[in-house]
Amino acid sequence: MGNVRMLRLLDILHRRTDEEHILNGLALVKELGKYGITTDRRSVYRDIDALVEYGEDIVTTSKGFYLRNRRFSLAETMLLVSAVQAAPFITESKTSALISKLTSYMSEYQQDGLISASNIGGVKLRNEEVYRTIEMINYGIASKRRISFLYYKRGITKRDVVQRQGRRYEASPYAMVWVQDKYYLISNMVGHEGLTHFRLDRIRDVRIEDVPCRPVREVSEYGDRFDASDYAAKCLNMFGGEVRKILLRCSNELLGEMFDRFGESFPVKRDGDEHFIALVTAAESEGFISWVCQFGGRIEVLEPVELRQRIRLQFSEALEIYNRDLPKKPS
């Protein structure tokens, strides 16, 4: 009974106390009584001493006792809860379960404030396999074995449509990266050169194949170890493409955006009073072109010339569409 009483006491201190909510010995005896545990204050004091000796950060004050340091601090828990709520690839049911686990380390009073402060909502996808997908891919990466899977995309009917008529994809997995609220598998697809991205929320039925992964040095600029953060920074919106040096002329108000996107190590120099020149390293891809186009005339690609011409064509095609008359509505 003593061991059960001590564990229940620790649970009460976790849930019912913090720096602003302190319980004395008598109150703890009453709380234990709610679980059918009959005891006295001296036994509670001995249990608290044993828990402190074990390493629990239980603070004794003139008013009683409270648990101070927990597995996660309040700020750490808020960051984790916000990340879970913002991640669209975590379904609503798994979001609720995961947040319950995270907040279980806080007191009941901290939980109330934490949930209300972090309740940002957002669109959630429906793939309940995502946990298993992550675990299986991670196992493939760790064991350096290929994986195979089915891949789905949304159709016009808003239903998931299996790709390649249901034939399985097979790939060498190297990393999973979280970019712009999407979680991606970075891999080399069998029969292809270079790296390929797959959305984790679109992957189903992952299997580990009894075939070794293709070495990442054969399909990328990296050596034996894939640098996920470097790769994600270069591949805007996770579109693949040849990584090149790109010279940009930007309006001064975009300096912060450039640092947020490319870090602070790229060369920058002034170009008059209102612009600067930046030399960045990025994949020359549709994702990069889309990123540039969203800023209109505030970013100009100077080099390479071929990329500049592709962007000019993109703007020309958009202008042609908007110069057309709208089709007449049926009367």
C-alpha cells in the first residue's frame, strides 16, 4: 500500500499543485482519501521526503507543498501544443490525444490557461495512418533499407485517389522534414536520379523492403550523411530542381524576408537607396519561381539568364489571361 500511496501522492502533486496552488499535509491526506487511501500527515511527509530523495522537485513552503519543475516547462509545453495544433497532417483525433499527453505533465490550473492560449485551430487532414507512416519510414532510415508504399492525391470529388493505378512506389528514404506546415519524405525513387519528395499525409501502407538503400552520395551533393536542414532551405516549397547560385535584386523592405528564407550567410550589397543585391543558393524550380512571382516587381532575378526568361514567360502568360474578357454569364 505504501508504494501505491506514494505514486498517487505524486500524481496529486502533478495535477493539483503549482507555484500558485499549494496543498498542505491535511489537504493531501484528504485528496488521497478520494482514492480510498487512508493515511496521516506523518506518512505523507515521509513519502514527500522519499520523492525528493528520488529527484522530484517538490517545494516545501509555510503553506504546504507544490511540484515545481516538471518534465516540460510551461513555455516548452505551449510551444509543443501550438506545433501540434498547427500541423495539418496530424488528424483531429490524434491532435486531441497528443495534446492530452503533453498537458498531463502540467497542473490542472496550468492546463486551462495553456489550452485557451494555444487554441489556434486550423485545417486538419484525415490520414489516420500518419503515426505508423512516420514510424515505418524512420525504421527504414535507421536500418538503411528501402521502403515501398501507396501514394494518394485528392481528386475533384474531394476523395483520395491512389496514384499509378495502385502500383507501389519504392524508394530509398533519407530524411523527413517539416516545411511550411507540411511533412515530407526526402528519398530517391527507384529508377530515378536525384531526390524526390513525398507528402507524408498522402502515403499509405508503408512496408520495409529487404533491399539496402541507395547511398545518398550517388543521388545528391551530400556525402554519406544527408543534410535535411540545408536541403529544405534550398528547395522552396519542396519543389526539386538543380541547385544553383541565383542573383537577385530586391526592394529594401524584403531584407527580413530574405534572411528568414535563406539564413544570414548569403552575400548582400546595397544597390542605390531602395534596393539591395543578394546572391542565394536555391533549387531552380517551380517552387522558387512561384516564390519570386508573389512579390511582383519587388524581386528581380538577374542571373541565371534562363531562369529570368522562365519568370518573364510566367508573367506574360498571367498577363495574357487577365487581358481576356470574362466569359458572359448565362442569362
